[in-house]
Amino acid sequence: MKNIVCLLVMWPLLATAQAVEADAPLAMRHCQVVFDNGASLAAVPLAETTEQQMRGLSRRHDVRSGMWFAFAAPQPLRFWMRDTWQPLSIGFIDAAGVLFQIADMQPDTLDVHASSRAGVAALELPRGGFATLGVQPGTRVSLQDCN
């Protein structure tokens, strides 16, 4: 009987450990993001695969690193905040490396944030991150030192 009680007491702990493990960040490369105004960000995760892009910054309390989403060809980009717990700002980048749009996004919503034209990348930062860096639409941005 003691073993059954012990198992019942530990079951929530085991289930929680499995859920945390399932939501652990995916292995990804990291890059330096450099803006033409002289600002830069170090070790920004690079979401290149569909799985990495679908997970994004969801289910994280710490989103300070931001995330760069890279796409193979220019296309309309659409993002939402399902299961994303922190408010974010997103910047859309075109094939010439120009940030052409910034939008603020509310946590845990299904509101779609679409690019106004085709983009090859998007950068998510904590809400207000672009303003903190002095970055606005028209700024050139690039990736460097990816590993």
C-alpha cells in the first residue's frame, strides 16, 4: 500500500517533469544580429526548420534573447502568439536586408500579425526591443557569426 501512495504522490511531479522536458527549447544555431545604426544583439537563436519556426518563443518565460526566423524565399509572413507568455515585438525583413515593418504582439492570442509585403526573415524581441535599440523601419539588418 505504501508503494501505491508513493506513486500517487509522485505522479504529478513525473507528469510535470515530462511536460517541461517536452517544451524544452529545440537545438538551434545562434547568430549575432547587426543593425546599420551600430546596435547589435549577441547569441540570437536562429529558427530555420519548420519545427523551430512553429515553436518559436512559445512556452518560455525568458524571451530576452529574441529569435530570428529565416525563410528560403521571399513570402508573405504570418505570426501569432498562441502559447507565448510574454509580449513581443516583431520586425519583418525583406530580401535586401531592410527592416520594413514592426508590430507589437499580445501574449497568448491568436491574432495574426502579417507582413505588409514579402519577407525573408522576421525578428522577434521582447516588447519595445526595437525602440530600445533605436531601430525603426528602413534600418538594414544582417546576421553574422552564426554557430
